[in-house]
Amino acid sequence: MANEIKPALKALRIELPSWGFGNSGTRFKVFPQAGAPRTLYEKLEDAALVNQLTGTCPSVAIHIPWDRVDDWSKTIAYARERGLAIGAVNPNVFQDEEYKFGSVCHRDPGIRRRAIDHMLECVAIAKQIGSTVLSLWFADGTNYAGQDDIRARKARMADALAEVYAAMPDAMRMLIEYKFFEPAFYHTDLADWGMSFWHATRLGSRAQVLVDTGHHAQGTNIEHIVAFLIDEGKLGGFHFNNRKYADDDLMVGSVNPYELFLIFHEIISAGRDPRCATTVQNIAYMLDQSHNIEPKVEATIQSVLNVQSAYAKALLVDRDALVDAQARDDVLGANRVLQNAFETDVRPLLADVRQELGAARDPIATYRASGYAERVARERGRAKSGGGYTG
Ligand code: PSV
Ligand code: MN
């Protein structure tokens, strides 16, 4: 079985977030890290190393304006020389003063125009750099009951998305992310998968839902949402991270690796259904994490290893045995099939896979021995900013 799943493991692609390398913190304090990248170029340098060591991360998602550059062709060439491409383009319509009461759902048409224009600019950037994914998240919502008209805001969101969708070239997909709270605390305009699904359905086949694993209430069965969305052809991608309480942005697989395994189990099961195969093939796996106290490059490598591990275990599920147990209503037998796969030690297999990919057998040990962290700390110093949530 181990050899059979190697091709799938080698084909796994996980996109890295440029903002996961920059300094970040909470609203209480940002602790700047020595060596944290100051520019998109330095973020790409870090990402290239993660890709080299893991063999799995050849693209980097960008956030505009955090990653805005003057000359995109220079940036693309720089990335390409390092084996990277630019992936999803993320417009940022939440950090300008104007967006205090919302962006595309704002009551003022002038502010809505500003937000839509920014998204249209991101479509143009994506076209220019050859990216096919526009990834949208809105901080829009209200803090107090009665603050604004919820239905009017829904219509404004629909209008804005329709305008941006119409501007996208045929090959581009729009991924619509939801989040149940924060920064708005009373209502969020896209609060759950159903709202994203509704907008995506209304827009058309190139609009899909993005599931950020951190954006759910405690106890939500995320793998159920995943299975449902795939079945409807509407799961476009993930933002992987892990959480204990809210949108903690901890390393994926660090708190609940079993949940991650179950998510992959649903994806792999659906991928075997010809009706769902294309949707599954096009799922964009992306990390979306902030490393506030942990070293960022090492945390990113660890995150990739955690995803590889959950994926490998899900590939090892004995699906024939599962179908058989289900057909006999053998509740515990079926559950044990999943448990058996989850408890398999896949580390030796993954080390072999990485070696065959020309990456490192043990990326963490190789990284620690490389002296990279010490070198960039010396060269880059301790920058106050670098793009991202810098307080
Ligand atoms: C919002 O919490 C979010 O998950 C969105 O994806 C943003 O683009 C990202 O975080 C920024 O860190
Ligand atoms: Mn996200």
C-alpha cells in the first residue's frame, strides 16, 4: 500500500502565504523576529527554501497592498529563478480608514466603489502575473444590533461580487472565504459556508467557496462541510491553520491532526467519484497562518509536514474495508478502519517520498543545520514591519 500512494503524495501541492513569513502579532503586542523578511523578495527567498526542503510548495499567495511591487515582471522572474510561481491574489479591503464600517457592504457607494476598484486592480494584477485564483475575504459586518440593514448589505455584497466576477478572465476562479466573527462581533456579512455558497452559486461555475479551517465555531464538523461542498462542485480551496479557541492561526495539524486527517479522508473519498473528481483535482491547498512567537520558516516547514502526514494517512484508509463495514452497519468496525489509518506511522514513507522528490528526508533537521536562520537574522536584522498584521 505504501508504494501505491507515493505518486499521490508527490503530486500534493501546498501554497504558502507571503504574510506567514512577515512579522505578526496580536492586538496586544507584535514581537518582531530577527530575520523576518522586509520585502516580498525576502518572503520569496524564505518560501523557496521551504519548497526546496519539502518538495511540495512551488507557489506563494500574495496580499495586495502588503506585497505590492513596482515591477511584477521582475518579481515573477525572481520567483521563477527560485522554482516558485505567484499563486492566489488576495485583495485587502479591511485596513484602510475608509473601511471602518465595511467595504463592499458599506452604506456609502463611494467607499463600495473604492473596494470594488481595488478588487478589479487585483484581477488585473492576477492576469499580469498569470495567477488564476482571486481569493476574497471581507471583514465586513456590524458590532451592534441595529447598526445597519443586514439585507441591504447582502445585496451590496452580491452587486460587488458580480462586478468583479464579470471582469475575471475565463481561466480565473473566485474563491469566497467566510468567517463567523472578527473583526465584526454582532454579525459578519459572510458568516458561514452557506452564505459563501449562495453567492458562489449565484455568480457561476468559476466562483467557489474557500474553507479557512480556523473560521468555525467550536465543535463544527468541518469535514462534513467539505464533503457537502465537493459534492456540489463548490469547494475551491482551503486556508489551513489550527485553532484552540477562535481564529488562532496556529500551525495546521498542531492542535487537532485527526480533524485534518478526516478532512483529507472526505476529499480522497470524493475524488474517487467521477462526478467529483474535477472539483477535487482543482482544490487549492493554501496555508493561512500567523507565527507570532514561533520561528516562522521552521513553523512553515512543520506545517507542510503536518499536512503531508494527514494526507498520507488519509490515503492509507482501506476503503474496501470501510465500504464493507458500512454495508454491514458495523459502526465500530467502520470507525476502526479510519483509526487504523490514522495511527499508522507515515514518517519513514514521507522521508522516502521527499528524498525521491529531491527534497530533504528530514526538512526540520536540515533547516536547523543549514545556518539559514542565523544568516538572515544577521543580514536582515529585526525589522519593525514587513507586511501583514503588524499591530
Ligand atoms: C482573515 O482572518 C483571513 O483568514 C483572510 O484569509 C485574510 O486574507 C487572512 O486571514 C490574512 O491573514
Ligand atoms: Mn484565511
